[in-house]
Amino acid sequence: MKSELLFDSHALLAFFQNEDGAEVVYNILQKSKEKRMDRLICIINLGEIIYMTKKRFGDRKKIEILGRIHQLAFKVLPAPDSLVYQAAEIKADYPISYADCFAVACAQEHNATIVTGDPDFKNVEHLVKIEWIR
């Protein structure tokens, strides 16, 4: 089975904004390229990156970040009804954000490892594999 990495918004925002954990994300991206691992992001988490970047830095930076995600060959995963239901079930059972629930549901569906530094994922690390950036 092909190994896949699913990045949450927390990890990619840290990388793009050169925050704590950015170097770890860079190394994970390099490793994934060398090993030809798929890089995934859920459309819901991509939406988080879009609105957070626009709100903090404006449209120009938002477009730049979207371009970089495309250059890094991320596969954007859709959010069909079945994923919405799965994320809602996770949200009902665990104290994490609704957007993070989509990352968990996508990781489960694709048997992917979540790349994150968001401590809220500690609440669900028994449900999915996690690669911590800090």
C-alpha cells in the first residue's frame, strides 16, 4: 500500500509563515518527495489556510500560498457527504475543531499519517497516525 501524508492547516501555516516547526515540515516534505509519498490536504483544511492567510496578510499572500501548495503537488481531497458525516461523528465524540475532524476523517479514509503541531490532535492520536512537527 502506498504511504500517504495528510497535512493539516496548522503544519502548513507554520511552514509558510516560517514559525516554530517550519524546518520539520520542510524535512517531511523533502522526505515525501524522495520516497514518492502522496501529499494530501482536505479541502476544508485548505479553506482554513485560505481564510487565515487572507485575514492576516491579504489577497496577494493568499494567492502566493495557494500557488506554493500547487507547486508542492498536494492532492486536494474533496468533502463528500460521507466525509461530512464521519467528521460530524468525530466532532461529537472528541474535543477538537470541526475542521480538524475533517483531517482525521480523511486520514482514516486514506490510511494516511497526519502531519501537525496542533496539540488538539492528542485527543485523537489513538484514531490515526500522527507525525508531530513540534
